[in-house]
Amino acid sequence: MDGTLQIEHAPGVDVLVLHGEHDLSTQPHLQGRIDVALTAGKGVVVDLSRAEFIDSTVLAAILHGQRRATPEDDGRGPGLAVVASPGAKFVARMLALVHLDDHVAVHLSRDSAVVSLQRLDGHPAEGSA
């Protein structure tokens, strides 16, 4: 597959932006970046708004990250959120078919996802005093 992963940073949150097509061949890199951020105590936003295709291995990496981000013992953790814009029709349809929003917070914009995780972890949102 021809997919790339761009990493952006916000206070307390790493934003992983997927471009193009993602499947079993790109999943290990995504899983690794999710694990690195969570191990560092950061929240993770997986932005799928620029992805053209994702398969079940990518969904599994997101769900695995969600389980790591919210430990069962106290339900607190850095958090994980997904961005899925309606413009990415295949991806939005895939997320709806598997009811990902039953397990992971799905946002329409990157800013909304970042702010939600910053508030969850007690970081001030960018631009707020």
C-alpha cells in the first residue's frame, strides 16, 4: 500500500495523520507510534481525514491503542481519539460499519480531538490561558 504517517505535536498530545492507503504493511508503524506516545504519557489523535483506505489491521491498532490509553483499573489515561471527516467517504463508512465510535471518541475535526484529550489529561488547550 502507498500510505504515509505524519506526526504532529500539541501540548500533551501526539497527532498521527494517515495519508493514502493503510493496511497490514503500514500497521506496524502506526502501532509503534501509538505505543511510543502512550508510553510517554501523551494522548494520541489518529487523524484519518486524509486516508483513502484503511483495513481491519489499522482498526485493530486503534482499538489496541484505546485499551492501552484507558487502563481498566481506574479508567484514567492519556486517551486516544480518532478524526474522521465526512469527506473521506470510504474511511467514514468503514468506521460506521464496525461501530468504532462505540469504543473510541470519533471527532469531525483535529482541533476538537486534540482539545478533548488535553482536557481529559488536565493540559490547558492551546490558545487558552
